[in-house]
Amino acid sequence: MKKIALIGNCQSTALSNFFKRVNGIEVVSLLDINCQGTPDFERDKYRLLNSNDIDFVLSQPLSDSFNNLSSSFLREKFKDRFISYTNIFFTGLHPDLSYFGSFNQRINSPLGDYHSKLALTAFAKNMSITECLDLYCQEV
């Protein structure tokens, strides 16, 4: 089993959820830089920086202001086990995606902070799975 660490913004949570579904990969550290200072963040940061059994470190580009989480530091420490990935963003408006909950109190989904409005509506109205899936159509 390959052990990986993920570092980035809120997208790292969605990537972690993806990798958790991939056979042969274990996410051992997840560092969402928006959570710096929290116990989970500090625990995973310590694990990342003090472990020799992490096979790959995947990170969005982070400047030197992030000190021992900066891309330059991690590239030097992990050498060919360090993989930098570009920031993923969508500048348009997707009409079905929405947040559920207040900032810093959002309910998570497999997409991180995002939810399908259609799925939330179907859940709130106690619709069946079939009825929910029927909402995903050209007209809607």
C-alpha cells in the first residue's frame, strides 16, 4: 500500500476523498492550509515532517512564507517523492453546487464543502433515490 500526504487548500480534502477510494493508496496526512493551528493539522504536519514511510507528498504550490510546508522545502526534503499539482479552480457558476452550513461550520460531502442542490432538495423532501436521480435531467 502506497502512503501519501496531501497539502493544499480546501481542494486537498476533495482529493483526499478521491484517493481514499483508490485501492492501494492510504492517505496518512491531510494538510488543508486553511486549518493551520488546529490539532488535526498540527498532528498531520508532525507526521509528515517526521515520518520516513510516506511514499509520496502531493502539494499545491506553496510559497516560502509557509516555511517547512513550502514547495521548495518539501521538494528538498522529499526529492523525487514530492509532486506539485496545480491549483484546481472553476471560475464559472455551476447552478447545482452549493454550500450547506455556515462558514467554518459547513457540512462536508465527497466534494468537500460542496453539495448538489438537487440532492439536498430530494433529501429534504424525503424523495426516493429514483426520484432524486430523475431530477438530473435536461429540463432541470
